[in-house]
Amino acid sequence: MTYSNTSSLFDYHWRAGIKPKADRLMSSLAGWLTPRGTGLEVNRDEYIRPGPLERAQTYATLVGIGALDVEEIRGIERFAQTGVMG
């Protein structure tokens, strides 16, 4: 399988299989565990996240147009802040 096929497979699996079940589960849990009007949701980002090359290309474009800077990308990617290297 190519990356594109694999990525599409995870996306389809999320939309067709996991999301409907997760929505029902989170709705039930929210009704039981949280105050009225509060909802819960599953974070799908890690499951259907694009690969490193695609993310790097997207970030390069966003930096090029001034939408993001390097520090914002480090935050999004959860890179450790190492401070000044000497």
C-alpha cells in the first residue's frame, strides 16, 4: 500500500466505524459525568494525522505566507522547548 492509500484507509475507518461509536459513547458519558450542556469528544488527530513529510510541506507553506512561525509549529508538534544551546 502507498501512504495515500493507508492514509485514506485510516480516514475512512475513522468516519465509517469509529466516529459513530465514539459519538454515542461520549454522549452517554457526558450525560452521566458532566454538568448539563457540557459535551465530551474523542480527539481523532493522532489517528488520522498526516505523515511527517506532508505536515512539513504544509508548515513550510504556512511559514512562507506568514500564517505561522517556527515557535508556533514547535507548539503544534509538541516539540520540547530546549532553550538556548551553548
